[in-house]
Amino acid sequence: MERFVEDHQKRRLTERVDIITAINILRSQGYQQDELIGEITKVFYVDLDTYNEIVLAA
């Protein structure tokens, strides 16, 4: 699915719960682990340290 979002429209994901929710939504849409980071950063500004912690813990 192609998403076109202007950079000034992107929401910031810094809270663990928000990042987990975004990951779960993308997984429910059929995205695989290796596709998640690409898709999530198209739509959001993501705290990558927190994202990596969540992915490593899963």
C-alpha cells in the first residue's frame, strides 16, 4: 500500500505504546518484520532507539 504523507504532517512516535500499536497495525495488514521500519517511517517520525528495543524484545 502506498502512502503519501508530507513531512510536516507526520506524527512523532516516541512512546513505547504508540510504537507498539503502529507495529501491530502494520503486522495486521500483512507487513513482515523486514518491511516494518520502511513503512512506519513513511508515515511517522519514529524514535528509532525505542523502536529497536521493542523489536529486539519481541
